[in-house]
Amino acid sequence: PYADPVHKISIISRGRAAGYTLKLPIEDRKLQSKKEFLDDIAVSLGGYIVERDIFGDLTTGSSNDLQVSTALARDMVTKYGMSEKIGPVALESGEVMFGKGIATDKEYSEKIGAEIDNEVSKIMNGALDKAQDIITEHRKALDNISARLIEVETIEREEFETLLIANGIVPKKKKDIEHSK
């Protein structure tokens, strides 16, 4: 419920991507909540779950999703104080120069580093379980969306939402977000 809505899905290969799902926020925002981050990570793990559970194998197709979601989980723990175990501490400064992070000495012990790794793993595994539950519950919608993508290769938000509604799923609207915060 807290993830950004899908704006476009394409199975057309571009560059290194075999396809993509573009999510965009309903409105501009300056802050993001822990709930939004957790749901975004779960959404990003959907392709991984489908490969593993439906196709019975894993490919490199979800590698970028894994990199991005793992980095987000690590930021939640080390920059945003969103780990109950670690607490409200910023362990990494997140300095950026020329679009890339600057390598700095670790600002924490090996013990804290291991706790960070455990918390990141906990976030990722929780999101993986959530994604698996959603895909299992809405498998019929997934199959219908997949079949449509095979026909037309790209689906825009309006058609995506029509497919959701046809499968008994109510798409998120702006008023839903305003009432959930």
C-alpha cells in the first residue's frame, strides 16, 4: 500500500535491461517513510520471486533490482536510523561528489558492521516474504498482465490499472495515500 504506483511496464529490451517496471509517485515529496521504503523493496523483489518460484531458476535479470534494493536497505540502517536494533544513529555520512559516493574510513566497528549486515538481511528477507505473499495471492492477475505484455510489449498505467481491477485489485489513488500517512 505504500509503494509508488506503476506508471509503465515494458518487456522490450533496452541496453542491459531485459525489460522494466517504472514506478512514479502520485505527487512530489521531499520525505519518504520507512513503510514506503519497505514496500518499494518488496516491489523490486517481485521479478526475483517470479524467476525463482514460477520459472524455477534465477537469472541475472534481477541483478539491478537486488543492487538497488540492498543499497536502500543499507541506507535505511546506516543513514536514516530506521533499524530498531541499531537505533537512531547515522553510521555513514553519504557524502556525494560528482554523482558518486566518496570512500571514507568506516565510522563503526566490525561488530556494528556485522549488525548492519544482519539488519539489511532482515529487511531484504522480510520484503522477499512480502513479495512472495503478494504474488501468490494475486497469481491470476500476474498471469493476465504477463499475457497482455506478450501481446503488446508495453503497458501504460491506465491499462495496468484496468487489468488490476479486472482481477479484483483496487489500484491506489492519491486520496488513499493522504489517508494512510
